[in-house]
Amino acid sequence: MPQLVEKFLHYSPIRDVVFVLGAGASRPDGVPLQRDMLPTILSGGIKEIEETEIGKIVIEFIKNNFEFNPETKSYPHLEAVFGFLDYFLERNESLSSQYSQEKLREIKEYLIKIIHYTVNFQTDKTSQHYQVFWKSIIEKNPNTSVITLNYDTLLEQAFEFHFKTHGYIDYCIPLMNYEKLPELKQYNFWVNPREPVFVDETENPFPFKIIKLHGSLNWKYCNCCNQTLLTPWDRNIDLNKGKFLGYTFPDKQEYEYRCPLDGTEFQTLIMPPSYLKLLHHPIITQLMNEASREIRNAKKIVFVGYSLSSADVHIKALFKKSISSEKEILVINPKKKESFELNYKSLNRNACFIELPFEDFVEDKKLITQILS
């Protein structure tokens, strides 16, 4: 019988391929693009939004401050709404007697929670496309990392078929789940791949970095102890109370999440789209630094389904300062516009472009083999 042995999972000092995934990679599974978020929220397509307290407050604020026309599908940009809120919050000003600074701060948090709810609404399933993506990486070249700008957890959910036998996910942050305190005993199920792990002696799993630069639906942040709890299966939010919800098994009793260490109410850990990005969050700062190291140490960088939006100045800055002129850059996207190509050429003049949606890319065995070789 095979025996369990303790092994260190090592990273190669040089990464062969770093994938950078944008919203286009999750769109085939129904996750809305950024430009579709407000139309989804304001159109009444999700009843839980327009019928709950938080939803009503956010929709009223947008209607009072922005004009839109559902018939012609003309809606404000999500960045504009967050930018408007951030303007007053940054200047420590109120908008009106109705919208004090405290109220604006509350509305911003409510809007973030609605985005969290909307994205999660589409992620209670396994993505076949991400399964094919992982299968190719594990078979062709495990010396691969992923930087993603997506909040959804489809990428990680698809990895569960390879867990333990082929690899472990490394989120590159010090999760509360790794602590061995009595209060955290029930959350110690997540394995830290940067410490020795017990594996079957016949297996040689790899650690895979998933760097989520804009945060994640399954991360809960405590601003008292400044730690992050990973809850892979509990991502829901109560839009009446604004609380994270969990469920007991097997009876599925609902309960509200609070920090197990100090009882503080958890906060969302997703960075909303805004022209004024607040990058001083300790977790986001750590992820940006980790991504910078991966970019510098990569032979090849492959962007998939990412538009390099003008609102993502921090991402352009990150890559611009970390990419050397000789770095191999490949951009895979459904549409090739001149403005889109020029955005990437400004990062690296050697950037090459392939016109393919994510779902076709992962099925193109010849192309993905060439990229991973």
C-alpha cells in the first residue's frame, strides 16, 4: 500500500508561462462583463436586488444622480458611479443633506456587495472551459501561474478535480485558515502549499499560484485583526442586512459570518472599478508585489479576455515597470481593434495578437500546446 510522506512543493525560480485572465475568460459561463453590471442591476433581472433594502438604496441613489434609458440600453459606466462616490469621499465632503459622507460611504459598500452578489449569482456551477484550461496546464507544463482580475471563483472550482493528486492552489496571501489556533480549527482544511504537505509517495503535486489582484468572492476580510478567511463554498451575501452567510451541514442551517478571533463583522475583499483606485489595502498591496515578481520572472505572458481598461491604470503601471523589452507577450481576445492593440503595444512593442474567445482558445490543442511548450 502507498504510504503518506512529507514533501516540500518547490517553485521554479523562472516561470515558463504566466496567464493574465480578464472578464472575457469568465463570460462564457455567464459572469457579466463590467459594462453589463449596471444594466443587470438596474434592469430588474435579479429580483433579490430590487426587492431588498440594500438594492433599493443603491438603485435610488443611481436614479437620483445619473440619467439612463433602459429602452435604448443606455446606462452610466460603473467606473463613473464609483468615481462619483470616491470624489466626495476623498474630499471628505457630503453630496447633499440626503447624502452625507457617512451615507455615501455606506452606499459605496452596498454597491460593492451588490456586485459581489451579482457575480456570485452566476458561479454556483463548474466551468467546463476552466476544466479544459487546467487539464492542459497540468498535462503540458505545470510551471505556470495565473494572475486574474476576476472576482469569481470559477477558476478555483474547476481545479478541485486536480487537488492533491496533481497540485495545490497558492493564493499568495497568509490566510487565517493556516493558523493553528483553537478558534480556527474548523477552517484548517485549506492546505498551505508553502509548508511541507503530506502526500502519497507515488504522487508529485505542483503548487499553482493564483494571484487575484482585485480580490475574490470567497475571501472575507477582518479589519480588526487584518486577516483574511477563505471560505471556498460560502460566498453569499444577505442583501437586506449586508451580512456574509454560511450554512451548516448536513442540515443547511443559515448563520452569519463573523471573525472567529475577535467577533468583528467581515468586509468584502473585492476592488470595485473606479478611476480612483485605492491600492493601500494590505492584501492588495501584497498581491501587487507578488504579481510583479511573477511578471519579472516569466519567460512568456499570455493575456486572455482582458481589455486593459483605462480604469485599470494600476495594472498598466504594474506591467509597464515589470515587463522587459525582450519578454514574449501574447494577447488572446475575441476582438482586435486598433485602440485595443495600441494599449498593449504601449506595454511591449513585441506583443502578438490572436483573435479568439476564451472558450475556443482552451479547445485549440495545437495553440495551447505551442504556448505551454
